[in-house]
Amino acid sequence: ALGLATPISVIVGVGKAAEIGLIIRRSEALQRASNITTIVLDKTGTISEGQPKVIDIIASEPFSKDSILTLAASIEKASEHPLAAAIVAAAHKYQLQLSTITQFESITGQGVKGRVNKKTILLGNKQLMATNGIALNTITTQVSTFSEQGQTPLYLAVNDQLAGLICVSDPIREDAIAAIKRLRQLSISVAMLTGDNAETAKAIAEKIGIDTFCANVSPKDKAIYINKLQRQGEVVGMTGDGINDAPALAQADVGFAIGSGTDIAIETADITLLRSSLHSLSDAIELSRATLRNIKQNLLGAFAYNALGIPIAAGILFPFSGILLNPVIAGAAMALSSVTVVTNANRLKLFKPSQELPL
Ligand code: ADP
Ligand code: MG
């Protein structure tokens, strides 16, 4: 029974987790999740739905809105980023004819680069423009209005000249606010990390009630941020969906990947959230705490049982009271202790996630 106490609870816990949409790759993660003190959330694709839409396009002379969108979509066809999908979808909607792209390059956390119609195209955030020495011009005056509304402005440069802006909006997940509140009720602090710009990050953070956030962070910085928390004694659970979250997912004590996220995020994470809801984080932590409690009950029960049963079977009571345990009964009692442990572990199957969500 002592040998069974821990593994049986973990097995039942991992099985229950799968039933409520939590795929656990490493079973230690189920135990570690109970100690989490801080949850760090990525913004794009984690707090937001990851299904952004093009809201507005601003073109700088001599470019037209259509030509900006055509160039952008031609290059984004080759990217896996959720923002890329939005741009390609918008181009399809307006039935634009896309061109072929050569020398495609993806700069993680900044944007994309490539050659279309013999022109060098850069598309991404402000940092991408800065690292490539692209001067900003008057069309960027509208950028802060977009950002303050929580939208993401993307800059498009053609042959090293800023040619246009594409404004993309990615709605936040419907239940994000409630899910974050629930994490707080479990005494867990919540922080947000994003490669997006500071104004957009601030707007989103305010909307969902997070006061700790970091914007403009590179994939490496995300991992460094988590390491810093860990050195302050925090046990960190990182949640992300993208290739840019992989280093942070690996660094965290427990990595959670959004099920609809990229393969790399899922490969790196300890736990995959199949239901695309942040409520799954609280479910995972609550189930983890329940599993740990169950392990302790099992260990205590099995220990007490053996501590009493073995000396009695060995005849410790005989000199005083003449009581001897029949070996048949002792053997049955031995088996019964294992049954008790297994039965207690099976109680974990009764665990209910507090939100019944469809898978
Ligand atoms: P997050 O950390 O919020 O998930 P990312 O690190 O994936 O965001 O991206 C950070 C920023 O880099 C985006 O907000 C966008 O401005 C830019 N970016 C990244 N990939 C692309 C892409 N394929 N096309 C355009 N911009 C991109
Ligand atoms: Mg992301």
C-alpha cells in the first residue's frame, strides 16, 4: 500500500486531467502545479483569441490600400503567426491577387521579411522598423489611437521606405476576465508578457484587470523574466501558444500550452490546455492540489495501517493478552490496505472543474 500510495493517485489524477481537457506530458507537472504562486500569460493567442482581424489600412502615397494589403498578404502567406492569417484572410476577402515571395524570413517577436515583385518588403512592429533603419513618417501619427484601443498596428516598408500601416485587432477571450479573477481567488498572482507594443499591452491589461505586464519582450526576454521571478522565490506557471513562448515555457516550473497553439509550444509545455479557456489553468491547479492531498491521505493511511498491522501480525500483543493474528487474516488485511489506497485514489475521479465547458 505504501508503494502504491503516490503512483496510484498520480495515475488517477492524470487520467482525470485528460477527461477535463488537460493533457499532462510529465506527471511531475501535476504535482508541481499545486505550488504555483504566479501565472504568467502571453497576450496574443493566449489572452486574446488568436483570431485577429484587419480593422484598418493606412497607405502612404503612392501606395493604395489594396497594394499595401496585397504586398502584406503575399509575404504573410509564408508565416504561421496568427497576425499573418488575419492579413491573408483580409486579402482573400477583397479578392486580391497575391504575388510569389522569395527569401522569406521570419523574425520571431518582430515580424517578417521577404522579396515580392523585386521589392524588399518588411512587415512587423516598430522594433522591426528600428532594427532595419526605416524612418517613420506622418502616417504613424494614428498609431497611438489604435494602440490605446488595444489594437496592434503593423508597419509595412517597401525598399526601406515606410509605405503603410495595417491595423489588426484580436478580441480577448470571452472568459479571460473571469478566469483571471478565479486565479486570484486561489491566491495566485497574474502577469502578462507580450512582444506587442506598450500601449496595446496596457490597454489589454487594464481591460482584463492585470496590473503587472511587460511589453516589447523578445522570446529570450520572456524566459529571463520568468527566471527573475523564480529567483525571487516564486513558483511560476507560464502559459503561451507561440514559438516565441517556447523558451519561457521551458524555463517555467510548469509550462501550459494553449491547445490551438503551435506545435513547438505544445512540445515544450508540461501541460496542454485542450479547451481554449484560461479557466483550465485554475482547473489544473485545483486538480493538482486535490491530487497532492490524496497522495498525503494515502501515505498517512498506509503508514498508520502498516505501523499497527505488522507488529500485531508479528505477535506484539501475545505476551500481554495472548492475541495472535491468524496468517490468513493478516494476508487478507495486507491486500485490503492496497484496496483502500486504490479506492481513495479513485475518489479523485469525482473532481469537478468549476466550469463545465465543452471540449
Ligand atoms: P505575443 O508575445 O503577444 O504572442 P509575438 O511575440 O508573437 O506576440 O509578436 C510580437 C509582435 O511582433 C506582434 O505584435 C507583431 O507586431 C510582430 N509580429 C510577429 N510576427 C509577425 C508576423 N508574422 N507579421 C507581422 N507582425 C508580426
Ligand atoms: Mg502568442
